[in-house]
Amino acid sequence: MERSPADVYQEHCRRRELAYQVDRHGRPVFRPRVGPTEWRVSGGRGTVYATTVVRPRGGEAYNLVLVDLDEGFRMMSAVVGRAPEDVAIGARVRLAWREPGDGEDAPVPVFEVEAA
């Protein structure tokens, strides 16, 4: 039996690789799914497409971003290493990793703003 796309993606994350798929026409596909696709590994660079600051009651504020990866797919993540309010649309970012937390079994892809 073939492994699930989620298992393959998590295995890549354990190796600190941001994996995505391409369809039979060469178009990038993300989130991984079942179908006639091929796995590839992203170079981990992209541009912030959208950002917002989440302020949970009683918790610390954090940002939530959509990043357009250079390979042509978009993913939701976070930018680390700066105040949530300082993350700007259009900022160039590079892949980083957050260690697994409760209920997570693999590192989580996050981003850092590239130095200008």
C-alpha cells in the first residue's frame, strides 16, 4: 500500500526539507494530496503575500502569514525573529524550523526575514 501524502510530507519535515508536489503538467501543488504527482523539495525562499497579527486573550501576540514560495506555491506559516507587527507584505523570507510542540511529531516550517 502506498504511503499517505501526509506521511511523506512529515518525513521530509523531519529531515528539515520543505516538500511539495507538482502535477502532471508541472504545476506546483501544496498541501500534499493523493493523485498523479511528483515530490520536490523547495529551496525555502519566498515573499510574504499577506500578514496579520493574532492576539489571543491572555497570550502573546504572534503573526500569521501567507508566503509565496519561489517555486510557485503559497503556504500559511509564521515569521520568527521579529515583532509580529514588524512583518511586512513583500518582505523576502527564508525557511527556518520550529521544533515540534505538543501533538506534533516533526519540526514545523516557519520563516525568517532575509537581511537586506
